[in-house]
Amino acid sequence: MKKILVVDDEPKIRYLFLETLEKNFSLDFLETIKSARNKIEKENFDLIFLDLKLPDGDGMEFLQEIMKEKKIPVCIITGYGTTELAVKAIKIGAYDFLEKPLNKEKIRIVTDNILNRVEKEKIIERLTQEIKREIPFVGKSNIYKEIIKKIETFSKSSSPVLITGETGVGKDVVARLLHYMSDRRSFPFEYINCASIPKDLLESELFGFKKGAFTGAHRDKKGKFELADKGSLLLNEICEMSKELQAKILDAIENKEIFPLGAEKDIKVDIRIISATNKNIEKEISKGNFREDLYYRLNVLKLNIPPLRERKEDIEPIAIYYLRKFCEENNKPYYEFSESALKYLIDYPFPGNVRELKNIIEKIVITKERGNIITVNDIKLAIENLNVTKIYDVSVTKPLKIALEEFKKDYILKCLEENGGNITLTAKKLGIHRVQLQRLLKEIKKK
């Protein structure tokens, strides 16, 4: 339920708003700028009705403050309305202007108009931001064309989609394409990596919680399911969920409702579930790690993304795409690949798939100092610098202890980089406790 704050010192005005809006909105009423300022510091509001003449100050100045610091939609109320005053308020940022005497119809119409306008602005802003991010799924192979055809077909449905494939093949990119090619494109696309969040926090990230549900819960928090309402939710690395949480996910999908921690009732949600994994779910089921019933619910539509080594025709267009992208981002002249460099890339096995190719191109663009042609040597140097399994001097010029320490340092830092600096996920990948990893990183910094 949307929250509205009415700031007016006249009891009759406050009562009129109460009679008009209480059935459809959560309402708060205050009489002074000071109390309103304190209120909006602690709580979020969808709309504020603000009187210009208040006991402790000028409402127009308070409007400027709200627009600068909070940017909450405001409708001005005044008994001293003039066209000049209305124009000034609108220029500052007010959404509309209500002149006393008020009536229920005026209040109802203005409230609906403002909230509808705000919702449209949010949709436009969301789409604009997503377009800016781009969705870099390019290629020319028959495999690529088949994937695109499936995306187009699946986007016409709201059924769950399971995306499988090795790490780095672009499962999250395909999920975004599914969303933005669907009828849900005007609504949110939410993403969560189940492997990067501690298991005891994952449930609250997915389902949210209410204020006071536990120590430290100072305000309501919406989970990903609620944030994605009417849109799509990508559950990445789905196999990393606990069996207990899998049961709750299944229940949410089946009943189309969630129960945030501390809530008094269920919340209805309408979302499309897209899940992704780099593991063999059938094997995880046989090991008892994944619920079979959840698998069948998620696997209504399945899309497998083959590794880059199995679709070599896509390497060149992907490499060229990222080359142009990173040249623009780094204000570099447009580079070109030599024929031998392209052949080297096509022959390279890319164990890290598209993500590795992207990193190689970015490394070359950033570090290249001479010439506009990318050579085989440029590529080899980038691969060597990015390679975790660095080969040390075989002439044995260092004691074994030092060589091992250097390898351990490089391995830890590379793993941390690949996991976006996430300590918890990196520790999990290394098979150690996060406290131990933090201690090792402190030792590395000292050296």
C-alpha cells in the first residue's frame, strides 16, 4: 500500500484527506515543517501534500529542501494561490498544485494523476538504464542462431526457464534478453546470485522482512520476489541453495505468494522465474543436494548455452564487439586484429568462455601502448597475465617455499578478482573459511 504524508495545520483539511484516501492508502498527518522533516528522514513516502503556510516556516523553502535531498513527489496546497506561485512551485519540482477550498474529487483526481505519472517515470528510467547497460549477446554460428530462436519463442511465454552452461558462457545475458523481449519488459528485471550470499542471509534477500522482525531490522525491506513483481527474477547458481530454502522457493512459485519474515499475511506476486546453473542438476538430485520437485518446476523450458570452444564462429564477432566497446570506454583509437591474431583467438580453447575473451580484450586495450593493430603477441601477453595457473621460472632460481608463496598469492588474488571482490564467495571457491581468507589477504598486503 502506497504511503502518503499530508503536512497541513488545518484539522478540516486533514480530515478531508482522511475521508478521501484512507481506504486505498497509508496516511500520515503532520502540522509543522520540523515534524515533517524528521518523519521523512525515518520513513519513505510515495507522495507528500504540503501546505505553503505552516506555523514554523515557508512551505516553498521546505519544497526546495525535499527536491534537493529526497526527491519525493510533492503536491503543494495553499489558500493563497496565484498563477505565479503555482509556476514557481512547479519549477522547483512540485508535481501539482491544489488551491483551497478543497473537495474530495479534486484530491482523488490529483492523487491518481501524480502516482500514475510517477509510475510511468520509473518505468521509463528503468528501461533507459537497462538500454545503457547493453545486452552483449552476439555471434554468427548456427548454435548462436538456434539460441536466439529459442529466446524469441520462450519470450512469448511466462513459464519458468532453466538456463544451463559452463561458467562464463553468458547465462545472465540470455536471461536479460528473455526479459526484454517479453511482455514483461516494462517491469523490473531482478537478479540474485545464490552462491555469493551467505545461506543464512539468502532467504531475507529473496523474501524480505518487516520492521522489528529481528534485531537490527529497523525498517521494512522488500525481497527480490516482491521487487520483481510483474517482471522477471533470475536465480543464478540455483544449485547453491539449501534444501530448506528450495522448499520455500517451490512454495512461492506454486502459490504465487511470499511470506516475508515478520509479516502478518502473505503477499501476492506475479513474476517469471528464470534460473541458471553451471552444474549438472540431475547429478545434484541423485546426490540428494537438489529437490526433484523444484527441478521439474524450474525446468518447464530449458536453454543450454554451449561453451565457446564448441561455437568457434562466434569468437570473432564477440571479440570485435568488446574491442570496440573497450576502445570507446577508454578513449582509445579503434584497434584492429591482425589475421594471425584472429586465428590465434579462434584456435584458443577459452576455458573461461566469453568472460575470459572479454577480459583478454579489455586487458589488451588498456595496456597496449603502440600501434593500432592487435598482434598474436598482444594476445599471448594478456592471456599470460590473466592466467591463474602461472608457470614459474623452471630454471629453479627460487627456493620452493618462496615459489609456493608467490603462487598462493597470485591464485588468491585472481580468484578474488573473478568473484568481483566478494570475500564469502571467494572463500567458498577456495574451500576455506572467510575469516581465514581475510587473514591471508592481510598477510599479502603486508608483503
